[in-house]
Amino acid sequence: MTPSNLTIKSTREALNRGDFSPEELIRHYENKIEKENKKLNALLTPFKPVDEQLKLPEGLLRGIPYALKDNILFENSLATAGSKILENYRASFDATVVKKLKTAGAVCLGKTNLDEFAMGTSTENSAFGPTKNPHDISRVPGGSSGGSAAAVAADLCVFALGSDTGGSIRQPAALCGVVGLKPTYGRVSRHGLIAMASSLDQIGPITKNVYDAALVMNVIAGHDEFDATTAKKNVPDYTKSLEKEIKGLKVGIPKEFFRDGLSVEVAERIKSTISILESIGCNIAEVSIPNFEYALAAYYVIVPSEVSANLSRFDGIRYGYSSKSADTLIDTYFESRTEGFGPESKRRIMIGAYALSSGYYDAYYLKAQKVRRLIKNDFDSAFEKVDVIVGPVSPTTAFRIGEKSSDPLALYLEDIYTVPVNLAGLPGISIPCGNGENSGLPVGFQLIGKAFDEETLLRTAYQLEQNLK
């Protein structure tokens, strides 16, 4: 049997039957990456798993090949975060999620491309060139986890991990027609994730179906002594309740989601998917997120502020790129950062430093944090009436490479439906709901759950996915 577009479940079944061995499966994907990655640029650093790595433990993901976003550390391998400033940096330890995947028997095929330090919505901001959408290589795959989403969509791996700060798992999953889950903030350890905005960053899976997302969550979720923000909560078996029917489930539709800016073809797909939820017995109700319109503005004050602090460590001295033309210590700082960071990183560092500066902190950063609290309150109020909230992931389908690169604000607007979820720390998932009528490209449907209720979120997404087939 030749492996083709395998899910985790079908891979495990095929391995158990002896259709192929783990070694044969890995070689199949290595050959596929060698042939197809050149045109997609989905993986920056393909691995050649050595025999030692193929002595696999008997875990939940034994022999399953996956790809890893290049801002998540894998011991002794490059971890560039898509930036020139880290182009030669090698990780000295494994991220907690990587340790857990190794224990479960999963095999890493390589590190995937991303917008520099995960700042972007198109994977065009990478210092190593843009990733291309497997559905149309003239278009973006979304971002910042565009490499991971493209790798899964092109079947260069069985699943991948990404990170989501304002939509960076869900939006590329939507544009590439795969499933992307952003867990509740604190559900999955961030230890070993190169920080962008620490109060918002979250690692999650990108998979070919909802069942696989639940399976990966079983492995990576849970408290970690190395990450004080992880919650000391029991991790359920997320696959157990997937088959339970969702008849009678209360589904909220925020009225603010269907205003100007949402493309007609996306709106049509979202509305027809909502009608499927209604047909399988869900109770649909309108809800309101009154401060939705301020979410993007608040996010783009908070994130640059945290970026300016987190990226201050890249100084050309301790590790990473160091300018060869600098004569003095001060010149080393200035020139290493000038040469090492790309335009979007510089933009956010400058905005953040300004927002945190004396005399402006109250006017910008503090005010943005107050808006964040109001948005969290809005979701809390909505969830008093409903079990899940649904809507679009992105206002459009995948746009052409270069189409919006000269307009940062247009790119920021791609996150308008995903950012509020991060600000509130809630779990969200994108599942494919068909293709746009005009573009013929994938449209993602977003489901948002209560904090730490990934179980209901995944069950709803799974039941909907079965009815979309």
C-alpha cells in the first residue's frame, strides 16, 4: 500500500495491519518533501530522522510523522523563527510539546516556515521567502503558521504544530482547507516556544480532521512546571465525547461578525454552515460582543508592546546574528538589530516601545488592557446564554502573494475575527466548510468555546464536520 493523504487514525490502522512499517512511512514523506517542498517552501529545515529516532516508544502517536513550526524548539536543530537574526541558532533543549510528542512516539519531519517571529497573516514576512498555498501557488497560505498549514494541506506530513497569538493557527488552516485548533490560554505549555506576545501566544495542532486535533490535544495538553501560566486542570480524553450528538446545543452568532468587510462568498459559506447546525438540532441565537470593533486596535497596542520587550534579548551579543561591520558595543546593538530584523518586526518594536514609553503608557497600553478586559466580559456574558459561538475565520479567501504586502493595515484586518478570541484567552477552531463560489478556494468556519471547554468545542466541530461531508 502506498501512503496517501493519511490521517493519524488511518496511519495507525495501516501500521497496525502491517501495510507499511514506520521506516517506510518516514521514507515516503522524506521523498515527497524532497519533490514538492521546493515549489511550496512549506518546510525550512527538513529532517532526516536517524535510526535512533525510529526506535519508537509504544505511545499514542507511534510512528506518526509531523512537522513543527520553526519557533518551537527541537533539540540540536535550527530554530530560526523565520528571522535572519536567528538563522544559525540551534536549540539547546526540546520544547515541552516536543518532549510529549517524542514520548508518544511521533516522528518530526522538519521545521516549517512562518512570518518572522510569528508576526503576520500571510507567511510573506519570513526572511527565507514566502510559503505558497497548495490550492493555488500564486496565493498566500495565511499566517503566521502558513508553513505548517501548507505542509498538512499538501500531505507533506500527517499533522503539524503551529502557534496562535491572534489567529495564526486558525487563519492559515482556513485558507489552506485544513483543521486548526487554538487551545485555551494555559491549556498547552509554551515552554520552548520563542516568545512573541507572551500573554497571548498558544501552541496548537493543525490536522486533516477534527478527530486528529482531539488526538494531538490528548498528548500535548496539561500543566507544565516550566510554564507557570499552564493550568493545573485535568486533561480529558478529547476523543471520547466526539460521537455524542449535539442536538439541543445552544449556538451563538455574534451580530457584529456580519458587517462591512466580510466578502460575499465567505458570508454565504458561513451562513449555509450555520443552517447545517440548525438542521442537526442546534438552537441558534443571536449574541453580541459590543466591544468587538475595538479588539483589533487593542491587540495592535498590546502585541507590539510585548514584542518590544521580548525581542530586546536579540542584541547581537548573547546569541543570534551579530553584525560584522560594528566597531563599538553600541554599534553592535544597533547594527545587529538593523540588519537582523525584517520590516514588520521593526515596525512592531517601534510601535511597542512608543506605547510603553513614559507619558504614553496610560494613553495606549493601559487603555488597551482595559479594552481587553471588556472583550473578555463580553464573551462571558454571551456564554451565559450559549454553549459555543460561531462565525467566519477570515474576511476573505486566500489572496495573491504580494497583493497586500505594501499595506500593513489590510493585512492586520485579516485577523479581525480571530483576535478577540486570543484577547479573551478562549479556545477556537477552524474547520473547512467548502470553497468560495467565486474564488473556488477554501473557506474556514470558526467555532469558539468557553475557557477550558475544548471538549464541547471539539465535539461540536466533529459533528458539524460529519454533516459537511
